[in-house]
Amino acid sequence: MTAQTVRPGDAAAVREFLAWAAAGKAPVEIVGAGTKRAFGHAVEAGYRLDLSGLSGVVDHEPAELVLTARAATPIAEIEALLRQSGQRLAFEPPDLGPLLGEAAGRATLGGILACNLSGPRRVRAGAARDHALGVEVATGRGELIKSGGRVVKNVSGYDLTKLMCGSWGTLGVLTRVSVKVLPAAEKTRTVLVAGLSPGEACDAMGAALASPHEATAAAHVPEAAAARSSVAYVGGAGASATAVRVEGPPVSVAARTEALRGLLSAHGAVEELHGHNSGRFWREIRDVAGPIGDADAVWRLHIPPASGGAVLDGLAEHGVEGYLDWGGGLVWCGAPATRAVSAAVRAQADAHGGHATLVRAPGALKEAVPVFHPQPAGRAALGRRIGDGFDPAGILNPGRMARGA
Amino acid sequence: MTLAMPKPDDRVLENRDSFLGALAAIVPADNLIADPVGLKTYECDALSAYRALPLAVVLPETVGEVSEVLKLCLEHGVKVVPRGSGTGLSGGALPLVDGILLGLGKFNRILEIDYPNRCVTVQPGVTNLAVSQAVSAAGFYYAPDPSSQIACSIGGNVAENSGGVHCLKYGVTTNNLLGLEVVLMNGDAVRVGGKHMDPDGYDLLGVLTGSEGLLGVITEVTVRILPKPDSVGALLLGFADLASAGDCVARIIADGVIPAGLEMMDRSAVRATEDYSKAGYPLDVEALLICELDGPEAEVAELSERVEAIARACRATTVRRARSEDERQRFWLGRKSAFPAVGKISPDYYCIDGTIPRGRLSEVLTRLDALSEKHGLGVVNVFHAGDGNLHPLIMYDAARDGDLEKAEALAADILTLCVEVGGVLSGEHGIGVEKRDLMGTMFTAADLKQQQRVKCAFDPDGLLNPGKVFPVLHRCAELGHMHVHKGDLPFPDLPRF
């Protein structure tokens, strides 16, 4: 089916179009820059709502630590603006474009929030949703509503802002968002431990994150994934790498790096990455495409951090290999595109009380395997009732999160 | 009481005895309170200006009992008001005369402390402070620290998305929560999240946090715990005018410093707390800031230097740096005794809670003075300056005719002012009944209807805590309609896009 593209220029036009589509029960695929169209189930819709006309930063007040932008503003544009005042988006939004076969550097703020995607700093700074302060949304009822505001502390009505984050455009179309911004670190260093097994790495990362040394990221790349790194220290080491990052004022980073070196040397031989190499390493971890390689199917598992080692070991038995971020709480792995292996991946997530998402896969596998972790009946029904309240005609990204929904 | 609550259901009141009989079959006799003297204990929460006796108080001890009680209430059309410790300041646990008060106080066990995953699972009646105390010896703490933390329950913290003085750096409840078990009005127990970061599916954790007991009854909570910082430092900064103090706050933040706490008191708060607590505050100031910094010693030392330099550039008249833990505690002594101190100088006080953009601080405080004069009631201002959360304490005398009404009117003016300057009605106390009728200053009718549609997904019969948060209650059937007139569609001619 060839979809007709609709490109409104402002929020009022988005609202009007959705009112029209709802009246005719016409399904609509919602697209920002389209970098994550391959993530989630394919949407069968007669119309494609292209939001690229809703772009640009509306307001940035450095002393208020808040930025408001139209939904399809590129993350790159926002980060460039924030750099001018020494600030950043602390949740470290990943650029999954290359992982999903798209160009790098095009992801939009609305897209990142709608999918609630966060990078390595998630362990310390929180998720994308924790930084979303307020939203303007066009609902599937053809109404323009707002939630939240431009301040950090706010308990005024239900937090629909968070509900929008991670709803993949199935509840409403973000038209404008306000996000919390934070000072950028003056200095960054990364402490590396070579040669740990996944289990040992989880212990080491756990020790670092439980210490008062304020690690802002902790990841483990087994030997195979490490070999794909363009950072010479990591790629050429012929061993796994376990990395812990510290950021802050120079004097503090020096003190904490020293303390972490001492703490981690109990787990293995310790190295350090500075400025350029440190930045490059964490971008690779954040954006996934590098360390994951060319696997047919790419999975992401959210699990309790201490389970990271056991899950990676368990996956290895099925020919699935990957790496750990978030101190072990996030597993990225590449797997053969079969139903049997997919079931084994889901079983690992279930066994540890987490969930698994099929991020990249051939169309045939996505026909057979749900992209998002199946939910217990009660919670799934609750989700459908919430969806009915926002989009009673079921026109917004139908099927994106669950086929047949 | 000047508050309009939903009209009591006569049928429920008439059938009270048989309904109590059915409740008695679910919970032990000691956990069902129906006599007027026993009910009186529960007639209000910490917003004591509003009171009502509930139909009965039910104190379940198991998730099964919660589920059975809710199912029974659904079957009989009986309203339910959940309550934790009753320390809420917005009247969220104000009883309804035709509803039961569901007290979660007996859910008071810490279920699991999991250090490898840096989280703790508790029942909702466990107090906020008890979580930090349970993990303190191992070097951890739970970050949100509302001032009522000795008494307030974690379940209540989730319901109100509670904050405290350390939220600027460490976030409020919603940022420190990993998992919930919640029982819906139909008796179904639903689990959301767990020990992992980012639950799957819609962010129900996000929408349940701060939902003020209107969506479900929380029966289990998993929170993340943080390692205690290496060292903590504090500065006490006094200013001759509000504008300089406000400017200092803005410049600290703009300089890239995120303090662990950044508190402000105005002149009247400084005087009241100094008289009460003898903290040693300077009395010749219009505004006093407490800036707390935590982290490695080297960082605290450097940032303290930077803050001190900024304060001097902002013409601070007092600059003191705590030289010992004892001195740091003394800096906080006055701030932490603000409520009892005001209680000493005024028969009653009413604590307001709004958030404003930091940059509007001195303007808001100046206009607030004028409002205080207009209504003829004194106001003492304490303020989480770092995150813009204002807590004016309105002083009144409930025994004096018309004083409560004046206090309510002043409060409404202050909160309306917060919204007008780009802020919100509540930073951490919730809407409850207190700010319910002001929701229209912040939201359109369409905004509020969409919020109520979320409620309909959880509680289609509207039995959970009705009369709170929303000024107008719509029936779910009515909210479900989409008003579309086929004849006048806006886009007969789509290609113009």
C-alpha cells in the first residue's frame, strides 16, 4: 500500500488532520525523521503524517535548565545549541539510525521521547522520560491537549507527559515538548578493566555503581564485541573490556578516577581512556551498531543489573552474543533470526523478571515474533483501555506496538 | 467547610449495616472500624481544615483482602478513599461520608533489600525514613526526603509524587521508582516494572505516580537506593534584598553547579525560625540561602569556592561555610523547624505548594507580599529555590470568623499567580481537594477530560477517591463519545497539506 504523505506546518494543522482521519477511521503512520521506522511492527496506513514541518527550538533558558522545542527538532540541532551554554541532554539520547539502516545524526527529540530511548548515562541521570517536563499532544480524538509544564517539580494532574514517552505514537502525536537540560561535564575519563567474564564484569560494575564515586556509565563488551571497537585500546586488546565512566569538574574527576582505579584493580588489570577515546567508546556503546555487528536479529533486554552476566552466559548457549550497558541492566545482543532462538531470548528475560524487545529483524521474523515483550492479560487490557481513551478510532500507528491491536 | 464534595449516595447510606456485615467477612474484626469515636481519628489528613467521617475504616493486611474489599465496594457502588499515613497536605485522603477509608497502615513490612541490584521492595505503609534507615549501615539511602519523612508512607509518596530538599540533584519519587503492584477497583492486581530500569509497555509507573489514589491501590513498591555521598558541605548566604538572592540562585545554576539542596527563606521565615530554634541565622537579611553540595571532598571544596564567589558577586551580606558536620546541621536546624516555628507564632497556618520558574522568584515574592496585605493575613516564605518550589505558610486563626475563608482566598490567589508566571499548581503536595477547583487555571476543559479518560481506563465507575483532583466529574460513557459531525469535516480537500 502506498501511503499518502501529509506534512502539516503547525500543531493546529496536525490536530485538524487527525480530527479528519478519526472521523473517517483512516489509519495514520506518524513519522518524525523516519530513522526508527524499522523498529516496531510495520504500520499499515493510508496516510503518513510527516512531522518534519514542526521543527525548531522554541525557547531555551539556561538558568532555568529547560528547553522547549517543536517535536521534530533534530537532536543534533538541540545538542549544538546546548553546547553554546555548556549544557546537554543528560539522558544521552542514542542515535539508532545506523543500527536500523538509516543515516546517522537525524533523530528528532519527539522520536527519542516517543520511544523513551536513553544512553549509557541512564544509570545515573535517568531515562528520557525523566527529562520530559511537559508536552503538547494532538490526540487520536483530534484534540490538542497539554500536560506538565516547564518546571521540574510538578504534581498537577496525571503525568500524561510520561505516558506519552514510550507510547510509540499510539496515544497521540507530540507537537511540542519541554525537556530538562543539565550542565555538561567539564571533564570525562573512563576506567577500563580487561579480560573479565560477564559475571565478573557485573560484580565490578556493581561495585563501582554502589560506590560514592558517582560513575555516570558502566558497560561490559565481551571479546568479540570489543574487537569491533574503533578505539584502539579496546579493539586491539584481544580481551573483553569493562568500562566505568566518571564526569565532572577536573579536580573531582581526578579524585574519583583514582578511587575507582583502586576499587576496580581488585577485579583485574586497570587502564584508562581519556577525552577523545573515552567519547568515542561511549558513543559506540550508546549507538549499538558498532559493537553489535551484522547479526540478523538484534535484541534489547531490560533486566535487573546483577543478572547481566547470567543472561549473557545463558544467551551464549543459543549462539547469541552481545554486550552489557547500564551496569548490566541493559543487554544488547545479536541472534540468528529464528523463532526458536527468539523464544530462548524471551525466556532469558522472563527468567530474570525483565523484558526483551526485538529491535532489528527481517520482516518474516517480525511476522512470527512480537517486537515488544508480551504482557500479562490484565496489564495488556489496561493498556488497551488507556489507548481507547486517546485514540478511540484506532488510527494512530495501529499495530506498531502489537500486531492486531 | 467551604468545599463542595460529591453528593452522598443515599442508597449506600441506607444499606450501611448490611455492607458492613459483608466487609466483616473479609477483614478481621479489629481491622474494621465503624464506631464514631474510632472513625474520628481518620476524619482528616494533614490538611486539617477539611474533615468528614467515612462510612467505615478498613485496614486490610493482605493483597487478597485489598482485592476482596475493592470488589465488594464495586459490587455495592461504594466509594473508596485510600490512605497511607495521613500526612498529605492537599486533602487527598479526606474521607467521603458514603465511602470507606482504606488504610494501608498494616502493610508495613520491608519485603526485600537487594544490594546487588541497588533496590528495596517494601509494602506501601513503610515510612519514607525507614527505607533509608534499613540500608544506611550498608552505605545507601533513598533519595526523596519530604519533610514529613519520619511519618509519611512510601505508598503515599508514590500517590503524591513526593519530593523533598534534594530533588534538584536526585529527582522526585517518579525518578526513583522501579516497580509497583497496584490493585485496581475491579480487584485485579497488576504489576508494573520490577528491579529493572524502564518497564515495558506504556509508562504506567509514570501515570500511577502522582495519581493521588484515583487510579488504584498501591500494595507494593520497589525503589532504587543510592550510595551515600563521600562528603557533604553547606553554605549559609544572606542578602539585603530578594532580587540579589534570586539572582544568586540563577547564577549558581547557570555556572553549571547542581547543588544537592538550595533552600531560601524570606525575612519573616528567618525571624520566626531563629526565635524558635536559635540556629544562629543573621537577622539583618531580607533573604537567606542554604546551599548544600555533596560528592567527593575535592569537588565539594571546589564548588563551595565557586558558590562563595558567586554569592559575593551578588552582594551577599553574610557568607558562611560550614566548617564541621555540626555546623552544617545547625544551618539546617532553622529551615527544618520552619513549620513548628510558624505554629508558635500563629494559632493556625496553611502550607501552600506551587512551583514557579526560578527566574521569576523575586517578582513572585514581591507580588505575594501585596496579596498578603490585600487579604490581611501574614505569610512566611520557605522555598526550595533550586527547583522553583514555593511553600508560603499563610498564618490565620481558625477560631476567628472568616479567617479560614480569607486563607483559602489568599492561597487561591498565590497559586493562580504561580500559574500566571509559567509555573504549576503543585510541586509536591498534590491537588487533592485543596487545589481541585483551580485546575481550570492551568488546564483547558479538553486537557482535563483527557486526564479523566485515563481514570476511566482504571476505574470506569469512578469509585476511587472521587471529588479529588478534578473540579468537574464526567461520566466515563460521556467522555468516550467522539463528537464528530460527518457533514462539516475540516478536510474535504486533503491535498492542501
